[in-house]
Amino acid sequence: SPPTYQYLTASGTYTTPANCKKIVAVYVGAGGGAGGNGYGSAGGDTIFNSVNAKGGSGGGQSMAPGGAGGAGGTGGTGAASHRTPGNGGGAGLVATQAGNAGGLGGAGGGSFFGGGAPGTNATAGVAGATNSGGGGSGYSASSAYSSSKSAGGGGAGERVVLEITTPGATYSFTIGAGGAAGTNGGAGGSGYIEVTEYY
């Protein structure tokens, strides 16, 4: 029989289909919130069968040198078949001389499933895509050279591959919540799980 799939976007209990011989869960932790007028917060871990995919870190706050981008999630707990760190968020950038454009808010890191928010200029940050594990983008305070400030984007969540060759009847799972942003920054995208079922 061809494989079947389940796409898990909210925390709950996964049920293994009848006659299924193996499942492969691929999932990401949530993205970190971007910086704004304050630091962003880390995204939550996504968990399947007690194996964690780590959420991305929050971005640095808006400042004249430019806030640092948040690190991608890495080092989640539990025995995974494979792990890939999330991409880090972009650092905020500022104008270096008169006549240049002002600050640029750092882009959010993209996860295995994408979803990182684009960078900004002279505007509030953008949230990472829902159920992507992508980071939010940072706040850019001004387009004027003399007052340019910018914040860093949030890091993306870690990717985990978990193969279970003799699956049980059910598995509890948690979808990580996107990290909160500093004021005017973009929040991180929530986590996501994709399960492939073999017969």
C-alpha cells in the first residue's frame, strides 16, 4: 500500500492507523520572537513521543548598532533518528553614513519548513508563518540616518526526524508555541509535525 500522512498543527494525541508497520515523524520547534523595544523570547519545543525539537532563540532589541539575530534551535532532548539545527535570525542593520537609508530589521530564520519573516525598513516586524517554525523579523525604528535603530530577527526551530519501526497505538505530542516578540517586533511561527505512515 502507498504511505499515508498526518499533518499535526495543534497539540494532542496521534493515533497510529490499523496495519501500519512504521511511522516517520519529521517536525520542528517553534521560531523565536524578534526583537523590538525589548528582546524577543525563545520559541517552544515541539515534542513527539518525548523527543524534543528545540525552539529558536529570540532576537536582540532595537539599538543603534543593530540588535543581534537569535540563534537557531539545536540540542533538543531525546533519542532522535536525525537532528538539524534551525537557521539563525538576521542581525539588525543601521545606516553607516549620512545619505544612506536608515535601519533594517533583521529577517527571521527559516526552518526546514521555511516560514522565516522578511526583514523590514522603518516599520514593525513581521511574524513567522504559523506552523512553520520560522522566526519573526525585527523592528526597524526609523528610515532616517540620524536616528536609525534596528532589532534582530528570531531564530528558527530545530528539525527532528524520528523513525519508529514498531509503532504503538497512540503517541502524545506538543506543538511548540511561537516565541513572543519585543514591542513592535514579529512573533515566531509555531511548530509543526508531519507523520508518514508505512504499511
